[in-house]
Amino acid sequence: MARIEQTLSIIKPDGVEKKIMGDILSRFENAGLRIAAMKMIRMTVQQAGGFYIVHKKRPFYGDLMEYMSSGPVVVLVLEGNDAIAINRDIMGATDPKEAVPGTIRADHAENIERNIVHGSDSPESVTFEIPYFFSEEEIY
């Protein structure tokens, strides 16, 4: 049974740079997700490091911090029935070479490192990720 849930999504620096924010937002809305919160920020290396702390021991961690702090990002709270799964379906596989045609990453991503969007992968991630960027008063 479908359930209303929230998820965090980020349009990464390459998505902002390519001026495809409108396309990405339309895809979310057209899939039935509601934008409950949205803002553009520029993360510091420290903020990016805190957000991606789960990857700290991975070899790509340093590059990820640099990339995520290299330009503005758009952080969003999306809400709807099965929002986490729907958002992940819309984004496509992390590696755009494996992403289904018509997904954001298949259509726009350059490679696995510059893959346009981030989305929470579980309800547990959501409980960390949404409050990392938004207070309760900012979510409508």
C-alpha cells in the first residue's frame, strides 16, 4: 500500500550549471511528487563532508566534497506516495551508463561522479538528510 513520505533531493552543481533545474523539477511534479521545501545554497567543503559522512572511508570522498562545494546546489524536500522510491526511479541508476533511458541521469549526467542529482535512499537516510538542510518551519 502506498504511503505518504518525504525524501530529500539535491540538484548537484552540474545540474545547476547546465540550467536544467526546471526540467528536473517538472519531472518530480509530473510524477506526482509535491515540492514541500526548496532552496539554493552553496555548501562549504565542511558542510558537504558532514552530509556525506557515511562515505568518509570511501576513496571518492575527497573528490565528492570538492565537487559538491564547487557551485550552488538546489536542495528539496519532496513529498508524496512512496516518495523515496519514486524519486530514485526518476533519477535513474547512480552510474548514468546503467540508467534507464528517460531518467534524469540517463538524459543529463556525464559520469558516475557528475551525476546531476542526489536522492535519499531509505527512510533512515531521510531522518538525517532533511534536517541537515531544513528546519521544520521551512517545510510546507
